[in-house]
Amino acid sequence: MSTIVREMKAADIEEASRFLHEHFYTGEPLLETYAEKQHLILDVNKRAYKESCIQQGTSLVAVDQSKDDRIVGVAYTGVLNGKELEQNWNELNGKKRTQFMEHVKYYLINIKRNAQFFKQYGVSDVLYLKVLAVDSAVRRQGVGRRLVTALIEVGRAKGYSLLVATCTGLYSTQLMASLGMECVHSELYCDYKDDDGNVVFKPQAPHTKASVMALKL
């Protein structure tokens, strides 16, 4: 495999969307318990969401040049603003969550808010890694590491002072830690429950918690 990492372009959206459908959402710890996840994939996979990341010039793809530049890794990354996060949290916090995807959206926003990294690092904006995915056939070959390493360089070149990621599984957490990111906050999945006291997220071990990781750039 001859792999390079480059900036994601608008022309990559369709292939990247299919790639995530096959290699990310089906193994995402937050979703793996639920048969409804195929519906959730369609909901999350809106083109506007992808374009908003790409337009900032901070999203990357790894492509296999030996196979017609087929995408084998994706890092969707965008700018996260503290005031925007607080506004989004306020909008969701007052709403009753009855659908599974509503729990996912709230959980991801709430854990970022609880991490308090804007205050801890004294910044108003951060570079936020939204999705990191690697082709299941080439995992453990350094593709994810190369994507994050390149992302760190992109962040520095663009003048961002902090890179943040929410890791929903043990392996992604270990990867980020090996690249120098520190855990600023974590939450056990078993502690998040619906209004009836039922645990919402039940991924298989060793994925027992989500961790917010941060790196000064």
C-alpha cells in the first residue's frame, strides 16, 4: 500500500461518505448497540455538515495511490467556538430526549462542555477533530497516526493553539495519548441514563468510557 495524506476536497465528499458508512458508523461505540444505526448514519451524513468542515481547510484524507487513490482514512475537523458550544448545549439541555440520536447529540455536546477546555487553556476557539476513521482492512498500519500527525501540523500552520478530540473508544484514546494529547475529562457510559433510569450506551468492553483529549499546538 502506497498511502499519502492530503487535504480533503469537495470532490471527496461522496466517496468519504460511503467510506464512513462502511468503516466508521458500524463500529462506533456510541452506536453499536442499536439496530437503528443505519438510520442514524443517513441523518449524520448530510452534505452541508461535510462541506462546513472542508471549507475550513482542516479536514484530511488518506488515499492509497496503488489503488487509484482510494480513500483509506478520513479526519473530519473543524473550528469549535466556546460561545457556539454553550448555545448549542442550552438549546439541547432544555429538550426532552426520546430518540436515540437526540441522546447521542446531547451526550457529545455535554461531554465537551463538561471538559471545560476553553477555560482551562484560556482560548475561545479550538481545532476540533470530529471524526477519525480508518479502513478496517488497513488498521494497525499507522494510517490513523499519520492523519492525526498531519492534522497537528495543519493546526499549527493555520495558527490554532489547541487541538481537541472526543474519543469514544479505548483504541482512539490510546492513539491520541501516544501523540502527546492529554485527557482533560472522561465519562463512563454506564453513568449516562435516560429519564427512566436506563443506561443508553452499551458498547462492548474495552470501550467503557468517552474521553476528551487535548493538545497544545
